[in-house]
Amino acid sequence: MDIRKGEQWRCQNQECRSEILVSTSSHAQGGSNPRCSCGEIMKKPYVRPELITFETANVAHRSFAASAS
């Protein structure tokens, strides 16, 4: 499991709910999520994915200038 700088992790224990902000990227041993000081597994908060429509992608494509070939 790669833990990247700037990520936020939350404890899943309802009584603890500690949060950490990663200051240095690292690779967690064992390939599992980090654990809180209370012993519970930590997870990243849910971030709703953004929908990119065809129109949005088409406008971005048009912004590139043609090459001088």
C-alpha cells in the first residue's frame, strides 16, 4: 500500500475518530492500511468522483493549437 504525501486518513473507531495528514510518502509493510494509535484500521475519506462529459473533453481538446507541419 502506497501512502502519499498530502493524503488524509481517518480512524474507523467511532470513539476515537483520529485523523492524520501524511507529511512524507512511504510504502506500508504488509500491503494493508495504516493503523491508528488505538489499534483500529485507518481509511481515506470518501471523495465523490467527478463526471467528465463529452462536451467538457471536447472543449479541452479544441484548446490545443495545431502544429506547424
